[in-house]
Amino acid sequence: RGIAKEMSHLVERMLLLAWSDAGVDVLRPERVELGQLVGGVATIGKPLAENKGLTFRVTVPRPIAIHTDPDKLREVVMNLIHTAIEYNQPGGEVELSAERTVEGRVRLEVRDTGIGMAPEILDKIFERFFRGDPSRTETGVHAGLGLAIVKEYVDRLGGHLSVDSKVGLGTRFRIELPNAL
């Protein structure tokens, strides 16, 4: 059953990208309260982090509304949280934050104190099927699609995605999206 579940998850992720490539996957933008969306992701992410001995923090200083596709944004944030948990170190931290910028955009960040990535890895992490550390398979099938989906969805939402990382010190993914309300 476990293998079937993992394979089903892999097929679903491949279909997400195929639908996007084919232009069939449509955006369904609506007004989204970012605190609620982030809170929902935190409800799932926090126990996973704590189970690995990590501290999980969420910072959304005030209510922020955005006009976006909530399902795609949720998938983006969830993928980044899973990555931060998976590639963290014992006793480490994962932080999810959101804020409105002075330019009228929304900035989301997922920061961790994990293993970090070398510069030559950073150039490839958003490529489909790329795995920076192929030895990490403890939690199931890792096909290298999560960050490719993140990049695809952030682009489709009209946003900008960046990453900073230092080996042994951790990684920070930053997403900036338009349409803050």
C-alpha cells in the first residue's frame, strides 16, 4: 500500500506539470487571506517538523489579502515547507513568513537551518527530475519534481522566486507575488 501511495503521488505530480505544459491547467484567482492559507499549511507542516525534532515558526504580522489562485499558492508553500523539513538538521528550525511590501506585492519566505546547497546545485534545483542529494530517500519517492512545480506555479501566478543557501547553514526561498489587496 505504501509503495502504491508513493507511486500515485509521483504520477499526480507529473500530471500537474504535463497539464501546465499543455496549457490545460487554468488559474482560478480569487481573494485569499494569506494568514489563513499560511495557517492551513502550518497545521500540516508543524507536526511533521516537530516529529523530526525541528522548531516550526510562522510569522504573519497583520492580515494580508491577495488576489491569486489559492490551490496553486498552497501547493507552492507546501512544497517549500516539505523541502525545508526534509533537508534540515537535528534541532534545526523552519520558518514561514509573509508580509506586504511597500511596492504593493506580497513576500512569502520559507527559511530553514538545514544542510544548505552549494552554488552549483542552486543553478539546477528547479529543473525537473533534478535531485541535489539522491541518497535522501527516507520518506519515500523523491523524483525531483517538487521545486519544478514550485517554479512553474510561481511563474504562472506572475511572481518571482529566488533562493539563497549556504552549505551547512540553511536555505531561504523567497516568493514575491503581485496583487496584494
